[in-house]
Amino acid sequence: MKNAAKSGRGILRPLAPTLTIAMRLTSFLLLATLLQASARGVSQTVTYSAKKVKLEKLFTIITRQTGYVFFYHSQDIEAAAPVSVQWKDAPLKTALEESLKDQP
């Protein structure tokens, strides 16, 4: 036993590579799980129905439901025509395409 302690070769020394691999794999799986849960936290679908609503109001609704923030010039929004929309669990891309269709 004294020889093993002096030489630096402990009982766990042969298990070190296996233990290191197991720790790395566990860390990777934990990180992947957390990232997946985080991605599901922000929804990318929109549910809303309105007639002749301003784009500024639509952007506010989309921001509340998805967490995406919109930046725009006030003069561009004021020049836009009101739109009528009816979305039920519509993908964000579809909602934006429909609301910006036929806009100047």
C-alpha cells in the first residue's frame, strides 16, 4: 500500500480515463437538454384575429407572444395601410408575410 501511494498510482488511477469520458458525456447531455428546453420557451407561433389593425399594434401582439422585438421607423409604420388578420397557431414567418403583404 505504501508503494502505491509513493509512486502516485492509486486505486482509482486505472479508472481515470473512463471517469473522464463519463463526465464529459454527462456534461454534454445535460447541456443539450437545457438548450432544448430553452428553445421551447419562446414560441414561434402567433394566434390573433383582428380587422383593420395598424402594423404597430400587430408588432406589439407578436412581441408579446413570441418575444421577438421589432425595430422600425415611425414614418414607415404610419404610411402602412391597416391590415385584417386571422391567425391560429400560425408560424411567425407566415404571420409576418401576411401582415406585410401589399405594404409600401
